[in-house]
Amino acid sequence: MEKTIVVYFSHSGMNYAKGKIVRLEKGNTKAAAEKIAKMIGAPLAELKEAEEYPDGYRECVGRSRKELQENARPALKGTADVSGYENIILGYPNWCGTMPMPVWTFLESADFSGKKIYPFCTNEGSGTGRSVQDLQKLCPHAQIGEALSVCGSDVESSDALLKSWLQRNGF
Ligand SMILES: Cc1cc2nc3c(=O)[nH]c(=O)nc-3n(C[C@H](O)[C@H](O)[C@H](O)COP(=O)(O)O)c2cc1C
């Protein structure tokens, strides 16, 4: 399939994995996004918040919860130009049941009409949560493809899962 870009948001630093707080030098979603981009030979773009999230897990959860409650749209200092692409493979972690709010900022910043978005969501047990419904609401004129849930702490061994999802969806 042509004209595909992989866009992701990911947070390195302290995180929750299999009941423990651990330090991630590289975020789980970033690791999965890099694998996907390599598998299909697609370009990769990172969404980055302008005001960095705290390193500490609890602090980060606190801020993300507040942003969700306030329906905030945090500014981005890194984004993606999707204008030339038909398909967007969109990766994000599950934060408090849905996409981190910087992803909402991104989804409202571009025109996704007629494009197809394939979401993949890394998480520690909540699956994709409400993220796919939220995505469809934010991009009513995009087609949303099959969403994939990936266990964040198992990303390193997720090649087969990622490959079969990509193949099922024609990539
Ligand atoms: C702020 C925050 C909120 C989170 N909320 C959830 C959640 O509601 N459900 C869940 O299963 N995992 C949750 N997690 C765990 C992440 O979804 C999981 O570790 C993910 O793989 C992190 O991806 P990243 O390293 O690319 O940021 C949360 C993690 C953080 C930092």
C-alpha cells in the first residue's frame, strides 16, 4: 500500500509495567512505531508536547488526568504533515482510558477527510479504552481502520502481532 506514514506519541521516563514502576529510556509506543515503520518501509513522525510531561509516573498521571478533565489541547513542538498521505498509522499509549491530549491537538490540526487512520495503542491492561470512539469523533470524515492493542511491556516481543495486523490490513 502506498502513501502511508507512521505518526506516534510516546513518553519516556518513569512508567508502570506489570505492577512495578520502571524507567523507560525509550517509550513503548516509540519502540512499536519504529518496528512498524521498518516493517513497511514508511516514514515516521513523532508528536511532541511543547511543555514536557513530568518524568515521575504519578506526576505524569496527575497532569494527564487534569488535561483530560479540562478537555485541554496541549501545544505541540513536534508534529506531522499528513497532507500527502492516504493512510496514517497512529500510535499512542492509553492514558487514563484514551489518547493523550497532545494527540487530540494533532487530530484537530489537520484535515483527515478521506484518509484512513489505523490506530495502535500500547497499554498496561486497558486495551484501546475509549480511544477509538474519541478518534472517530475528532475525525468524523476519516475512515478508522482496525485498531490494535499492544501490551506496552511486551512491545519488544510483539513483532508477530504487529506483522499480522499490518498484513490483515493490506500493508
Ligand atoms: C499518564 C499515564 C496514564 C496511563 N494510563 C493507563 C490506563 O488508563 N490504562 C492502561 O492500561 N495503561 C495506562 N498507562 C500505561 C501506558 O499506557 C503504557 O505503559 C504504555 O505502553 C506507555 O507507552 P509509552 O511508553 O509510549 O508512553 C498509563 C501511563 C501513563 C504514563
